[in-house]
Amino acid sequence: MKHVKIVVIGAGSLSFGRGTIADLLACEELNTDAELTIVLVDTDEAALDRMYRFGQVLKEHHDAAARLEATTDRRQALPGADYVVTAVARKRLELWEQDFQVPLSYGFKHIFGENGGPGAAFHALRSIHLTMPIIQDVEEICPDALVFNFTNPESRVCLAISQLTKVQAAGICHGPFATLTKVSEVLGKPVDEVELTVGGINHFHWALAIKDARDGTDLLPTFRKRMAQQTWGLGPLVRYLYDTFGLLTYPSDSHPGEYLGFAYDLIGPKFEDYRRYHIIWEHGDGAGQLPRWTVIQQVADGEAPLTEELAATSGEVAIPMIKAIEFGRGDRILSVNVPNTNLSVSNLPEDAIVEVPAIVDAQGIHPIRVGPLPEAIAAMCRLQISIQDLLVAAYREKSKRLLLQALLLEPTVDNAARAEQMMDEMLTRQAEFLPEFE
């Protein structure tokens, strides 16, 4: 029987940790046809202990055979790892609020501040600064391990891994599943009867082909006909992009809008929508809904029963991909974020991180070639790819000059002097979480 060791770094996370543990312990093949070891890692001892004990409850619930371990020392966890799954952040909401509010105070009308726009430059630098020591440890201790990264900004973190190390990594994001769900809704078909092909970059992918999963029939003409009949609940920005550029992108205004200079005028700021959601998730709603960590803690302590919601799998593809590799399944995966080395998107740069479907089998991940993007869409993606390259270079060289160049390329940045002032303020505010820049 094969041995499979999976190290989950950032396991104390209420969303990522719970979902990944549930996915692993619910996977029948990994628990019956392999000797599975799961090592949970987090620097927050209380959060790690909560998730470890919650995992024991899930393990009993699924009658899973996996060996479950936990440690705050990732170097202790990594020897012999076949896969490393990562999602890391520090002071997530507090720093995100700075990423959004500070550029806005300088007059830069961005809408979200997470994956694109001036605020996201600092999110990227923090995430890269936090992720790279982990990846360097992987490179030293278990260099053949495959890394699945969930840390945002997805493209920028994966690009740093690709450019600065020899570690093989794939970025995982559930965004294309939202697109698939919307496409299925428009077509009036179950999700499992629709084969969607996306191409582009993370949170800015585009539905390039839509087929019947059963017989390969082209459904794109039907989709376009039905899209013309109503708005289908799409936000004004996503609908505008579809009507103008002819393809459906990620069907939530917040993420595509991060990459566009005209988004603010169409939809205004979106950060507060997430902030309210996050506060309820972390702190409860004051009207009976408990904080998420409290609910999980009660289950871990045996003070509350395990609910179907908490036991549910996440819907993410990292564990299905591991299963496909270990058992040579040759599965088609809706999307991965990987280097464009085989020109999966033929008119984007070869070293870019692109979001495309893939076939996953015993030999690994094989991105599917989806062809070219329409030129206007490709041009928007290329600009973001150039910004990503500059940010990784700025991190590598600790260069304020390169960081400023990246900021000045942002579509929402319209004043050089204010951009430099904003950069200096953010570097001072977030110095604890960033490398020293010169």
C-alpha cells in the first residue's frame, strides 16, 4: 500500500483549515487505498489545537484511517511530504482595511484592494514575504513535493514561487466554480452536465468554451441567446464586460473590477461588503449567530454535535487533484493557476501565471491549451501580468523604484506624486509585515 504524506500549513484558518481537513478525511480512496498521514501546521497554537481536535471529530465521523498530527514547527512537519497545501496570512482584515482605505484617501478609486489595484501591491508583498520562507523550506527539505497554494493574491504568490524557486506549485481558487454555476443557471442545466473552459488570470478568467459534458455539443450559441434575454442577476460591471467584450468573466463585480480603471464609476467600492461578512464570520451577528471559531471550538470540545455544514467538503480541487495523481485517474480539473509554459493561453507571456483547465494524472498536472483570448481581454491581462512581474522583482531586489513602477502601471493610479506618497505611507504602516525596501 502506498504512503501519502500531506502537510497543511495555515491549518488553523477557520475556512481553509476546516475545508481542507474535511476534504482529506472524507476522501475514501486516500483513507482506504493508501496509508495517509496528515500533518497540520500553524503558528497560532490555540487555533492549531482547535483544528486538530476538530479533525479528530471529523476522523471519527468518517471512520477515516488517516494518521492526524499537528505541530507549530513546519520544518518538523515537512520531511517526507508528498504534498504541501498552504494558506497563510497575518492580521488579515486589519491590513486589508489599510490596503483599501489608504489608497482611497490619496484619491485612487479602486474597489476592493485584495488582488489588483494599488492596495493589492502591498497584500502581494506581505503574502510573498510570508510564503517564501515556507517554500524555501520545502525546496530544502522535500524538494519533490507538489505545493498547492491558496494564499492570495493567487497569481502574484504563484509567480514568486515560480520565479524565485524550483518548487512545483499550483494555485487553487474556487472562482471558476462560481462561473460554472452561473453558466449552468443561464443554460438551465445541472452543473455536472456542463463542461466549461476558462482562460485568463486569477479572478479575471473568461468563459471561452461551453459544451455539454455528456456528448460534447457546443452550448455557447445557446448560452449567448439566453444571455440576451435577461440580466441573470449579474452585477452591472460583469454584465457590462460581457456586453462589451463578448465573454463572461468571474460573475462577481468585486474581483474583475480590481483590474479595471473604470470599475469604480460603475459600481463604487466593494470592500465594505466583505468587511461586514468577515465581522459576522469572526464575531457573530449579535442576534444569535455565533462566531465561526466558537462553533468549531464547541464541536472540538464535545460540547456541540458535528453539523452537516461543518462536516461538508469544501468544493476545492486540491484534494481531488492529489487523488487523481496518486491513483492515475486522468481527471479534468476546471481550473488551476500555473505557469503558461506550454502557452495554454497562446497570446499571454510564457512565464505568466494563467488560470486554465488541466488534466491531472499519475504524471502530474497538464494544463489544457485553450487558445488565444480576444485581443482587448488579452491586453488587460498582459498589463496585470507586467504589474505582477514588477512586484516579484521589487520583492526580490527590495526595490522601492520597482514597486513604484508597478503602482504607476495600475489603471486606478492617476497621479505620480500621490502614488509615491501613498507608497511611503504604506511601507511605514506595514513595515512589520514587509521586507525592508531601499
